[in-house]
Amino acid sequence: MRVPSAVRGTPFHERTGPLCQAGNWRRWAGHFAASSYEPTHEHEYQAIRSACALIDVSPLYKYRLSGPGAAALANRVVTRDVDRQDVGRVYYTPWCDAAGKVRDDGTLHRLGASDFRLTSAEPTLTWLHENARGLDVNIEEETERVAALALQGPRSRDLLRRITDGDVAELRYFGVMSARIAGIAAEISRTGYTGDLGYEIWVRAADAIPLWDALTAAGGPFGLAPAGMLALDMARLEAGLLLVDVDFIPAHRAIIEGQKSSPYELGLGWTVSLEASNFVGRAALRAERARPPAWRFRGIALDWESLEAAYATVGLPPQLPGTTLRDSVPLYAGGRQVGYATSRGWSPTLKTYLGLAHLEAESAVVGTALEIEVTVEHRRRRAGATVAKAPFFDPERKRATP
Amino acid sequence: MRATNTYDAIIVGGGHNGLINAAYLARAGLRVVVLERRHLVGGAAVTEEIFPGFKYSVASYVVSLLRPEIIRDLQLARHGLEILPLESTVTPLPNGDYLGRWADHDQTRRDLYRHSPKDAEAYDDFATLMYQLAWAVKPLLGVVPPDPISPGLRDLKTLLMLGRHARGLDEKRFHALFKLGTMSAADYLDEWFESDPLKATMSASGIIGTFLGPRSPGTAYVLLHHYMGEIDGVFRAWGFARGGNGMVSESIASAAKSHGAEIRTGATVERVLTRNGWVHGVVLDDGEELTAKTVVSGVDPKRTFLGLLDPDELPDDFARAIRRFRIRGSSGKVNLSLSEAPEFSCLPGGGPHLRGAFSISPSLDYLERAYDDAKYGGFSHRPYMDIVIPSMIDPGMAPPGRHVMSIFVQYAAFDLKGGWDDAKREAFGDAVVDTLSEYVPNLADSILHRQVLTPLDMQEQLGLTEGNIFHGELTPQQLFFFRPSPAWADYRTPVRGFYQCGSGTHPGGGVCGASGRLAALEILRDLRRRRGAGTTAAPGR
């Protein structure tokens, strides 16, 4: 017996490996994920925002729920009302523990009346089985069997149309369809993690390389570029999208109660359908909704002049992060700590230093003036910040169908 | 007179500065109209589809130092502005080699090292010094130039602030700053580097928009501008606007309209109307009159003071200063539609270099000779060129697989010996294509369409006097409290209620927008003061 390798390549690694000039890899769920392909990640970010980018998202956990009880299982797990989900629609959704605290978030694709694909950041097989008791449902893990590529950016539709037999142009935001891409059977969903026009493509792992080749062969005229995690992290911050383990801790991994969050505390109240069938955590969430949640999740925008002033004390211009920062920093109002920012970074598109933050409800009103801790030459200082609405960047093309 | 023809402020000229000015005034609650002569706004920052399917950034082609506070204040991203970074500059060389400077530090260092190990080291030291100097000079960009000769209270405050800020400079840096203000780019760079293509390419930033060569004194200062963006939190401030430079103008226009500004195209202002030393409106070429107690000119100082006004209304010394203001055009522009991607013989095939700029500046002598041609009334037969291929990073600029190429060309005299005509324009275009073909063998055969702009074309089509892209050369004697003239560098003019907000005012130059914004802030300050004094500033007071 061989010892299994700790980290392995995704089904696209044969192509992505040689492309990664930067030699800059990180781990994602036991797989190699490129941080950036080029020596710097700027162009990859711009490809997402101005042309189109290919992002290997194969390490996502994927589960297929099928059989007569599939819808019932989905309804029992996720906070949204699956009875209202049409075939061909995708729901973004969290799911909770019995106390109504978020375990994970992901997308639920309704591929047929009794056929769903659930994606998640954390392994979820056991959780699904535990909730399937008494239901006639087949739960199949397809994490390794299905390869996934995100094709994101304003030109992604034009590119995809060229090599797909299906009517991709008509695919609405959060829709999913089956189609052939250069002859390869695929599911195409109008989803992504960038807040831009984009698609995610799901194929058998064995078809990964032909899919990659077909997209890259046709992609040149549309400015297609492979993009890594650094670029993706910048885009998702502008889009105000949560990142597990950074912006929230999965409830079942929390060591202490204070590390857990409810959907309401994460700004995901809109995904909670209290009228839906009895999903895990519903009672707790119903009780929570009766009283407003103590915490809110909001965007913050740093005040440039005060950031300049903080750095001017040592004679420096502001030193900005070139990547999204994932360490938590305190936020203050009226001299008291009222929250913390979990993701921060410079938006090249908005020319603003942005963050995602957990705030006590009374300090979470959009427009509230806050202070954020900044470390200037090894010393703690504070700069002004304002509570802002996320998404920060929300172009029409994200939702538009031509 | 119809009430609809009365405004709080009229902005003459819908270039980016005029639009920014209008947006800030409208945001403050003023009833504002922008009057633009052409059928589209943007002035020199326009995108036009002259050849079907291919979009040209007709004149200005990169976004240089557009003030981030303007992008934030006016929420330009929400109005459609997305700036894509210009990552690299490659200088192809006649011997088939090249010199590249890239987004990645190690990559740049390797490339410089091939040419000169010493320069590879000096380059980093140079960058550190320039960063420090840019930081020292940067506050100048954000302030209204003070009057150092007869300063008012605020002038003194500004001077004190600048003095305090500059106190951080040690002796070495102060000396460097003085040298930058007085030396030629070539001499200054000679003190640092030995590689000719490196010096030539860097010096090019000092000659753009001036009728000077790299060995002319006063050209070193603009080297600083290239480091300015690094301290603005802009990261590669130099970039492309998605959709071409017209998107800069359109996004600002959209922001201005969202604040209630009216924008009229096809409206040519014939004259600015004054009465007893006060402005009271404008008259259009069709005779229509619009009235306002505030009129702002975004057009260049020559047209503003010698065209829109009767010079008799101006103090003699001021009118003389404006006549002497140096606004010599020196550059042209060639835009190409290409059937296939250009292939540079120094770096054959595709690759990230095609997303950056190409500088045809193999040596200082090459640039100086290009200047020699123009100095005596000609155009360069082998010109300096700054080339970008916007469709490489923004594929929407051309049909799939095809490309647009933007070529900034220097030098071409505005006063061409014998005058410009169609044949000379085409000869100028041929010189560009022939020169570039030496580095890009597939160029000539892939040209589907060619647009050539001479300095005269830029004057006639875009309204830039003498075709000067900066509304006046960016040389030390025309900067800060000299721009455009001493005593009138604070956006005001000798005519009360009449203001200037174009690139011919501080800081000017490129698609920066600071002039439009600072002028708006000054106008609003005056209006507050007038209101505060309990007077409505009636004409004739």
C-alpha cells in the first residue's frame, strides 16, 4: 500500500501545473490551487472584471441527491424553500445546526424534479446522511468524479456561446442547464464567486482536460486568462461575498459558542424561509427573528484622508495591501469596540479600501462612522471608516440576460 | 429671455475637466449646463468607432493619474468606469533585442540586468528616491496654487503646509528635486544609468506634449509624474479605461447628470458675455444666449482668453502673458484597425508583452534626431512612438481576433513648413507605419483602416490650440503658480464670475481631472463667501 499524498492536483492539473509561472500554490481541500499563474495577480483580476477568466473550482465538495426523497432532504437541510425551486434553478443557501448557527454555505442546483447537486466548502456527506433518515434518497459524493471550472467575466457569455450547443445566452442569473461544450456533456450554471457575469461548468473528471482545451482554444479573442485564488479573493470582496473560515467559522468547527453565527448575523436573512418545511435550525431561527440579532454583517469603506493622516504621522503615504487580507482587526465607535473586520483589501475598480465586518447591531446602520485599527510602522493607530452596503461593485451585467 | 436659459453655472467645453467641474457643481446643488461643440462629450478623451467594429481612443489613450478622490466622490465605477492596468513597457531595439520593464520586480530586474547589471541595481535606488520625491511633491497636486508674491491668509497657510511637508526632505533629496526642476531628462538620467535604451525610454515621459528634446533643460521634472501614482493608493495609476478613454468622459457625464447637470452637445460657444467686469452668460454661434453668474471655461487658455473674450476686457499684462504661454503642438496620433495581432520580431508570438506599451525609443540620439526634424518645421521621419494595443486587454475594442493599435507619435510641428495638407498627413502616417514595420513585420499587411491626426487636425477637430495635448507645455516655467499665468493660477480670471478649469491650469496634463475638481471647489468657496456676505453678486456691483 502506498501512503496517500496529502495534496493532489485537480483534474485540470495537467494543464494548470505548467501554466503556473509564479510557482505560487496553496491548498484547497487537499488539492493544489494556484494563488496566481502569472508572477503578479493583477492581470488575472482584470481578466475577471474586463474580459474573462478561468478558475479551477474542482476542490469544492459536491453531492448528488436523487430519488423520491431528494427534495425532502434538501428542504430539511438548507434554509431556503426548495418547494419553490424550479428545475433549472440554483439556490445560494446556508445550512445550519439545530441551534440555527451556520455550518456552511453553498449552492443547490435543481437538475431535475428529484435530482439535486449540492456544493459545499466543508465535507457534508455525514450531515446529509444524518438528515436523510426515513427518506428514500440516494446520496452520492461526486467531489472527485466531477470537475468544475468557473468561467467569469463580461466576455464569458460571448466565449461560451461559440462552443456550446445549448442556448447559453438565455440562461438567467442562477439558472442551470445541460449542454454540450465542444461535444462534452456538461452542466452550466450562471453562478460564480466574483459578482460579475459568469458561469460555472460541471463535467466528468475524465472530460476535464478536453474541456480546458476547448475553452482555452476558443478563448484568445475574448481575453481569456487563467486566474488564481488571489484574484478571486479581490473580486469576491468587491462582491461582498462571504468566505468560510475567514468571515465565519462553521458552527460544527467552532470551539466556543462566540465563534458561531446565525444566518441573520451574516446578512443572510434573505435566504431563511421560516415558512418552509421544517429545516434544521428553523425553530431557533424563528425565535431569533422575534428579537433582532445582536450582530450584523456589513461592508465598510475606509476613509482615505484619515488613512493618509495616520501614515503621515511617520512621513509615509498609505501602504496598501495588494491582496485581500484575512486577519481580523477591531472596529470602534464612540471609543468602544463595536465589531471587527474579517476581510480587507484595496479595490482597484472602486479605488477604495474596503472590508467586510461583523458589527453590533446599533453600530451597523449604513453610514455609521467607525474607526478601524491600522498598524502603521509597528504602531497601532486608528483610521476612519464608514459602514457601507455590500456588494460594493454590482454591475448590471451580473444579472442581465441579453 | 426664456427662464430655461438661466443657469447657476455654465461650463464651456465638455472635456473631462469641464465634466468633472460640472459634476462637482451640480453635486453641490447648482443648476449647471455643459456646452460641448462636438456631437459627443469628452474633448480629447473620446472613443469613436470610425471604422465599423473597431473602437479608437481617438486622441488620449491611457488614463494617467486620474485622481482617485474623483473616482470615489463621483462614484465613477458605478457610472461605468473600469481602469485596466498598463503593466509593462517594452522597447524593441534595431538589433532584434528588446528592453522590458514589467509589473513584476524580478522580471524587470532580469531584463535590465541583461543590458547592464549596474543599471539593474541603480533602477531600484532611483525608484526609491523618486518615490520619496513624489511623496514630497504630491501635496502640490491637491492644492490651489498660492500666490507667493502677495500672499493672502490662505496662501500663507498653503505655503506653510508645503514648507512643513518639504522639511522632511534631507539635503540629498532636496538637491535631486532641484536638479529635476532644472535639468534635461537626458542629463539627469545620465547621472544614474548607462543603458541607452533605458535612458531614452525613461526620458520620453519628459518630452511628451512639449516641443523639446530629451536634451532640452526642463524635461527632467515630468520623470516624477511616473512615480506619482504609486503613492496615491492607485497601484499602476497608468491604465486603459475599459471601452476606451471615452468611457472616462462618459462615466463622468453620467455622474454629472445623476446630480442634475444638463449636457448639451452640438452647442458652440461663440463668446463669453461680460458687463462691467462681471460675467453674465454666453452666446452660442446660432445666436442663442444663456445666462449665468458663473461661467467656467474648460478649453485651453488661448481660446479662453483670446477667443471667448475680447482681450480688451483683460489687463494688458495678463493678455500678454497668455499670448506668451507656450502651447506648441508637437505630437500626432495614428490609430490602426488590424486584421491580426501584431507580431514584434523581438518577442515573436503572443504573450503578456502585448498587453503593455511599446516604446520606439532605442537611444537618446534617436529621440534627439526625431526632434531635430521637427525643430525646423518638419515631422520626424523616424519618430518616437508610444504604442498600445487596447484590444489585447479589453477585447471589446475590436471584433474577435482583430485588434486596434493606438500610436502616439512625436514629433510633428504644428507650423509645418508649407502647411499641412492631405498628402503631408499621409506622408506622416507612412513614416509611422514604415518605422514601426521595422519592428513589426506583419504590420503593414494587416492594416484594415488607418486614422492619422496631425497637430493641425487636433486643433481643428478637438479644439486643442496648436494641437498641444496638455493645453500648454508642462515645463517648470508653466507649472504651479505660473499655470497659466502668475496671479491668475487659482482658477479665477480678471473677469469676475469667470473661471478656468482646463488642463492649462494647475496641475494640468493628462487625464488627471484635478484642475476640474479644484476649480469647482474654488467656485463653491466664492459662492459661499458671496452668500455669507449677504450679497447676491449682481452684475455691475
